[in-house]
Amino acid sequence: MKRSVLFAFAMIWITIMPSGVSAHGTDHRVLDQSPVIALAFFYSDQEPMRYAKVLVFSPENDAVEYQNGRTDKNGQFAFYPDRAGKWQIKVNDGMGHAEYATIDVKARGYAGDQLDPQAENEKTRAAEASMFMKICLGLSLLLNLFLGVYIRKTKKEGMKQP
């Protein structure tokens, strides 16, 4: 019984550690709302996606990139859109992690105040809620497994008594 309790607490502790839970996720945020669109790409533990390959696709052509390059040492990348529409940005670190961003540039080809900061804040809140949900589901799974083993062990011990 002591081993089971110790194991359960160890599993709960490992699940609570955020770096162990979400080390492979990626995300992005818009840094600048001037005519130049600047974005930061990072892993779910907030570590920047350093020197990752970036492809920018214009609204008119999603087969041939409008611009390409790499993020800097801080995981940041900037581009200047020349027309309105939904711009696709694909970032790949070459190690199996990728992030896809869609930036909606309004009329005049000027990003400026046309980006919606409220939408970005909602996306961040949704990502945080998703992380919380994953942690809760992980804890629930571990608790259910522990209870299942405990109940099964209790039943076996009950059957052995005459």
C-alpha cells in the first residue's frame, strides 16, 4: 500500500510540473502593430524557437512563399505585407516542432491598427485554459488509475480472508 501511495504522489508531482507536461507545444504572439508585422514564436514552456525556418505566404499564393527566413535568437521574425488578406506564416524548427499563424491584414496593405489585439488576448487565454485542462485531465487519469489499482487490491485481499 505504501508503494502505491508513493507512486501516486510521484505521478501527480510529475504531472504538475509544467515543463514536463507541455515541452512539445508551440505558440506565437504578435509583438508589433505597426506597418511591419513582428511575431515571436516560442515553445509552450516560453523558450523561444531560436533560428527556426519561417515561410510567409500571401493571400494570393499559398504555394510559393512571399518571404522566407529564420527567427532570430529570441524567436522573433518580422515581415511587411503588401496587400490585405489572410497571411499564413509557417515556422519549423527542424526537430519536429512547427507553428502556424494566420494574420488578417485589413485594407490598404497596412497592418498597423488593423490587427485585433483583443483576438490575440483571447487566443492567449484559450491556450492557458487548454494547458489547465490538460493538467486537470492528467491528474484525473492518474487518480482514476490509482483508485482502480487500490479497489482491485482491496477486493483480492477480501477474497483471501475466510
